[in-house]
Amino acid sequence: MNKLAPNIDWKSYFTQVGYPGLSEVNIYQPSFMIELSNMMKNVPVADWKTFLRWQLINSTAGNLNKAFENQNFDFYYKTLSGQEKMEPRWKLILDMTSNSLGETIGQLYVKKYFPPAAKQKMTDLVMNLKKSLKQRIENLSWMGPQTKLEALAKLDKMGVKVGYPDKWRDYSGLVISSESYVRNVLSSQAFEFRYTMDKVGKPVDPTEWGMTPQTVNAYYNPFRNEIVFPAGILQPPFFNVDADDAVNYGAIGMVIGHEMTHGFDNLGRQFDKDGNLRDWWTKEDSKSFDAHADMIVEQYNHYEVLDSAFVNGKHTLGENIADLGGATVAFNAYKLSLEGKEAPNPIDGFTNFQRFFLSYAQIWRTNMRDEELRKRVKTDEHSPAKVRINGVVYNMPEFYAAFPDIKPGDKLFRAPEQRPVIW
Ligand SMILES: [Zn+2]
């Protein structure tokens, strides 16, 4: 670092932040460090002071007095996102507490809302999804036997976490007082910084979670090759112990499949079964993968969600692959779960396969202002909700079979040769 960015006194920096003994550093963005070092020399100290003062105010404005809070809301929420009214104080504070003391709130949440039966049912679903993806991989026509072996080994080794961590985090070093709200926020940020830095040089803790139990979301971690489903997502419309199987496979089944296929999307596929960055693909299979992925890029580039605001097919590729793979693998898993038995009776006039797709669409029901949508199309690696439905189902032969009235010439119809098949 001294060589790369010599205008910064690194020894003093690491001593000041409390870690003078670091022996190794991994620099993600060398070009940033080089430029920062140049600026240290070329920008006057007075300007740096102004800049840093501004950073401090800007990053804490939402937690300061009403005048700061209003200004912060006016720009970041009203102007950039179109939000008209600030959320009530109790919600804002609850969010902050949930972020700062995530696993303490999580323990309360799990006790109240996450029965052991839900964990069992979810674990069974994940196993069925694994079986389904295994079958899909075995039957892929574009992938050769050598790559398949590696893919299957990766799937087999993929870890699963459901609900909440086995071991809760210890927050006893965090200092909170009734003196000042913003100081508590800063104290919590400092606590997180130390928590992260204290991991340096120690073995990786495999029990650690990257989301709190109350989070309505899920993730795949390529470094550990594991999928994680917090308790928060295991409620309707994603998961309902009382709903019929078609509905659960269309919703949480799809989410499980989505996270699994992240292990094999354009980024995830670069890691092997142990989470190491290693290319396990034959040249030919890698090429076939890219050809199908390019079809998805092209398809999503054409979705105009607002006047002249288009989805960025390349930026959203990994998520779009995971959506298509997730829905396909979940549908196949649902079919496997019927074990050759006759399909259950229609409910409210909808067949079981139609209910699968209705349930899939229902998990994406959202309401968003145009400003927020415009911002997300530029920044979010997920496609907007509506595109996450239509972009996926019109690529699936199973969808046309479930709704046989959809015909060539219909607005969203895609001809078979336009439909990519990845998983
Ligand atoms: Zn995803």
C-alpha cells in the first residue's frame, strides 16, 4: 500500500483505527487507491476538511434534529424517490434498531413468528428443489458430461440455512445510552467496524449469517457455496403452511430455486463447490452458457419500464438467470412432488399449474413511484417486479401449457426459438 498510494501514511492510519498489526491487505480497487493518493497531494487540506465535515453531516443527517432530518428526507427520499411523506417515527426507529441489533430483535421475532414446523417444511422443500435441479442438470442438452460432474458436485455440497442462526451474536460490547440518538447510531457503526476487523487473521466462522432472521429476503453466498433463508421470508405471500403445494412451489419454491441457481449464474459459476474462484467449465460449455445468457441480455434490454427508461440486460443478467432458473426448477420440483399422481382439483377455477404461476406473480406485487423506478432501473441488479414476472414466464413452455389460450401473435408471446434454456 505504501508503494501503491505513497501519499497516505498507512502506518498511522491503521494505528489510529486500532489495527496497527495487520500484515496483509486485499485491495479491491487499486485505481481508487492510486487516485486517492494523488488527491491527498493535489487537493488543499482546507478542502479536505470541508469535504469530510460534509460527509459526516450528510451521513448522519437522518439521525439529527428535525431541520437536518427534513433536509435529508427532501433530497434522498422526495426528490430521488418520489416519496411524499416521511414514515412515522416509530417505523424509522424500529428499522434502525433492527439494523443495529439485528440478532437481538431476531431472537424475539423467531420466538413469536417462526414455529419449528415451518423450519421442517421449509427444509423438505429445499431438498425437493435440490433433487429437481439435479435432474435438470443431468438432462441439459447444452452441457457436456465433464462440466455436469462438477456442477452436480457443487449442488451436492451446497449448504442450507433456514430461519435463524444456531449461534446468536454477542452485542455486549456495544455502548448505548439515553444521552443522544445520533451517538448511539455512531457507536453502533463503530461496533460493526470492529466486529468486521476483528475477523482478520482468524478462521472463517461457518455459522455466521449475512442477513437477520426478520429480513424478508434470501441469499446465495458464493464463498461458502450456501443458500440462506431468513425466517422473515417464510410467511405469506412467499410461504404458507396452510396453502396448497402449487402455491408454495410457485412462491418460496421459486425463491429457493432462484438462490440455488445463483451458484451457477454468470458470476456464481466462477466459483467451485468449496467457494474457491476456479474455472471448472470446459471451453465449449462455457461458450454455450454465454450464448444463452446473451439471449437473456438481449431480451431484457428491450423492456421499457418508463418513458425512455430501459432495463439494463447486462447489469441484471445474474438475477434474470436466477429468476428463469428458479421458476423452471421450482415447477419441475412441484411436478416431482406429485409423484405421478393425478393433479389435484382446480381451486376457484384455476388448475394446479395455473395456481403455480399465479402464486409466482403474486410474490412480486409492489407499488412504486416513477422516481424510484427510474432510480432502480439505473442501480438495482434486479429487474423491476413486472419484468421479473413477464420476462420469466413467457420463456417457459410450462407456462404456455398451463394457459393454452395464449397464442402466437399475442402481445407477450415468445416463439420457442427465442426462449433461452439455461437450467
Ligand atoms: Zn438473486
